[in-house]
Amino acid sequence: MMALEAHGPDTFVALGPRYPWGGLYGGQIVAQGLRAAALTVDPRYRVHSLHAFFIRRGDHEEPIRFQVERLRNGRSFVTRAVVARQSTGAILNMSASFHVAEQATDMQAAEAPAVDGPDGVAATSWSPMFDRRCPARVGPGTSTAWLRMSDPVGDDPALHACALAYLSDDLPTEAVIDLHPGSGGSREQDWMTASLDHAIWFHRPVKADDWQLHHFRCHGLLSSRGLAIGQVFIGDAHVATVAQEVLLRSRRPPP
């Protein structure tokens, strides 16, 4: 999936599999967009943040064309813009920033929630791409899971960041649905959902084929939109923060 094919200067083409719900998975498009951006950046720069907007639903039956614009090449920071297109037009617009590691203060205030470890927790993954195990819910409007890529990712730090981006789109919608007062006893088909935008801040190096604890909390619902903020931990280390706004509409008739 990350083997993008070059099609001219700063343009890459990728494919995606069919998913259980049809169309493409947003985490896949974000991951491929980040990979396209990283292919235009010197490896000594590591991604520290990305911000993406989902514009149209992707089609798994046709290739995705990623066009990268080199917005800035600085001594400390590099900035890229990426547009993913299919025949219907743009399906994703993303910016990504890369930074050279600096020797500076390293402090962490975030703490992982106290949940059972992945061993002994039932597997709930919907894809052979990754393992997912969900411990008991931490509280209302939350979604928590242990996630890791099923196969070894390799030694390239950029690929591990892309893999984290792929995984980071799995839980936000569940947290938003869980906060809705009508979610009790509902089924997945009772809701129409769509990811609207997605942001990731990469704090520390990531090993995406190790177990990561993803913990999301929905911070509110307004005008059919819910905002989920998540933290990603490997061991005690806070490695990333994720934010996503989700469109949520009920398909059930009102009582």
C-alpha cells in the first residue's frame, strides 16, 4: 500500500483495497498522502504534524493521484501540501510539516488510562492489516483500543509514521457515537458517519508494529459534528496526539 509509483515531478499514484463498507478508508488516504510528502523530503527531517481535510469519498476501483507542492525548505522545518485526486476530483487536501530533531527539554504531562493490557483481551479488528483489542470502556464518549500493524513495518521511521497515520482513523467515530444520547442499544447501520478532517501531532518516534494504546474522548456534539481528541501511547511514552471532527447523523426515525 505504501509502494507509491512516481508519475512525473512530485506526483505519485497509489491503490487501495476494498473495505467492508465500500469505498476507501480515510486512514489509508492520509497515510499515503504522508508517504507522498515524505518522498520529497530529506530523511533527516521527521514529520511532526499533519492536517488533512476529507473532501469526497474515495473509490477503491481506481488509482489515487497524489500531487505534492514544496511550500518551504528551511534549515529546521520543511512544509509540504498534498492533494489526492480521483476522477471525481480532489478527495483529500493535506499539509504536513517536518522538523530536524533538536536537543531541548523533553517533558511529558499526559498519562495513559489504566486499562487491561492487550494479552487476554478479545481481538476486534475488521482488517488483516492490523491487530485491535478493546479493553473495557473508560467512560462516556470514549473509545480505547490496543492497535498494532500485523506485519513488520521495517526500519524506515517515515513508514512507521505512515502506519500510525493509518491506525489513527480507526477509533474517533466510535468515541463520537458513544457520546450521543441516542447511542444506547444502537447498531452501526443506525448511523451515517463521515470523517471531515484529521490532524496528527507526532511527539516521539513510533514503532507501529508494537502495541500502541489509542484513547479517544469526544469533546462535544454540535450541528451533527463531533470532535474527538485522542492520545497514543507506547508503554508510558506519549508518542502522538490525534484530533478528528466527525459528521454524525441518525438513520433511525425519531421516537
